[in-house]
Amino acid sequence: MLKYSFRKVGQSLLLAMGVLILAFAMVRMTGDPASLMMSRNASAEEREAFREVMGFNRPVLVQFGDWITHVFMGDFGDSLHFREPALPLVLQRLPATIRLAATGLAFAILIGIPLGLIAGFRANSLVDFFGRLIALLGQSIPNFWLGLILILIFAQRLGWFPVFGADKPESVVLPAFVLSLPVMGELLRLTRSAALEVRNEDFVRTAFSKGLHRYAIYIQHVLPNVAISLVSVIGVEFGYMLGGSIYIETVFAWPGMGQLVGQALGWRDFPLVQTIVVFTSLVVLGLNLLTDLIYALIDPRIRHGK
């Protein structure tokens, strides 16, 4: 297990270095950073002065070395719009994004996995048809469009939930549900497939022959076997939900990192965008590493390379 852990940590560190290189190159690849960050009406002298202040007139390798040194010290630079360090701005929005992603993941797990188990044991039934329909819709409907439809129906027409913001506890329900739907569909399909595979196994038939209740068999005998494959998916999808909620947060005016990156792009605040990209990528890498380690603990075949 120790050898496996060191190998995974080493791979994650290499990927983290790749993320830093790409984040640094991101601004340079789109053109002259000074032209992108400054107003179109800025004069040539103003742009040259800006390049001098930001250090864009230095050699690229010198710029990268200086930037990555500051990143290792926790200094990601200053936001051009807010005129203050970018990292604290991102950390201020992090709790709202975690709350949204965690609630969405809870929806996906509590609905997708039980429905997948029932659909797997009742293939071609009405429940199975309903489950497959949810899986199909969840992975095909654009989430920003669905968010607008839910706002129109449940917020404006029925008045059950707030239209936007995060001031009330129920404000998280609509955006979290929309965010969870693709993950819910994937968990449902995976659980259904696993249940179809194990429902004819000897240990399941034995449990049925003993007279155990159907749902007790699902939870005690089937779910532990399905959980091995679900762990890796849940960890990866939670990282996706943390980093991929920009449209949802924009539609519902949710004060998280997704909304902040949309605003930063509109302000052409590339240091802030760069900070969000690096921070989110490192969080996702950390979650993937944790998922791999947990997966190896659950299934010894993984850490032994079998």
C-alpha cells in the first residue's frame, strides 16, 4: 500500500506541475497579455507602462520562475478588478461552491443509487423505464437550459424556491438538483449495470432463498459489491461538480467560484481567472488522489497491480 501511495502521489505532483505550466501559458497563448487585460482605448505608452509593472517585458522563463515561486509561497498575484490578492477572493467563494457541489452530490447518491439498484433487479419494469429515462435526460439535457425552466416553473410560477442567490436554506435546492442530474444519471446507469451482473450470483440467490427482504438484500449483499466501482466515480464527479458549475452559478446567481470566474472573464481580470483555474485544478487533483487511495483500500487488487 505504501509503494502504491508513493506512486500515486508522484503522479499527482507531476500533474500539478503540468497544471501550473498550462495556467501560466494560458494568458500568453491568447495574445499579448497587456492588450487583453487593458482597455482597447489604452494608448501604446499606457500598455508599455503596464507591461513594465506586470513584468511582461521580461523573458518568459524568468516570468515563469518568478510566478511559480510566488505560487509556492501562496501568492497568486493581485486581481486587476478588485485591486487585492486573488487567492483570498477565491477562498471567500469556496464555501458556497462546496455547499452547492456537496448538496448536488447528495441528490445524485440518494436518488441515483437506490433507483439503479431497483431498476437492476426489476429489468424492463416501469421503475426500470423511469430510471433509464432519468439517466438519458440527465446526460443529454443542457443544464443551463434546465435551470431556466426550473426557475420559471418552481420559482416564478409556483413560488416554492427563491429565484436567485443563496440567502435562504432552500436556495440551494434548484441549482444543486440541476448540477446533480448528469452525475445522477451516471450513477444510476453504473448501479443498474452492476445490479444486473450480480443479481444471478449464488450469494444473491441464497439470500433470496433464506427469505430475506428484497431491500435488505440490496443493502447488505448487493450494494457492497457495487460500491467498489461507485467510489472512483463519485470522487471524480465531485471534482467535476466543484469545477464545472460556472453555468449553474451564473444562471442562479449563486455566489461561488463559478460565478466569480464568469465575472473575471468579463472584466478581463486574467490574474484572477488564472488563480481560479490553478486552485480548482489542484483541488480536483487532490480529490482524485484521495479517491485512488480509498479505492485501493477497498479493493486490494488495485494496490497489488492485479
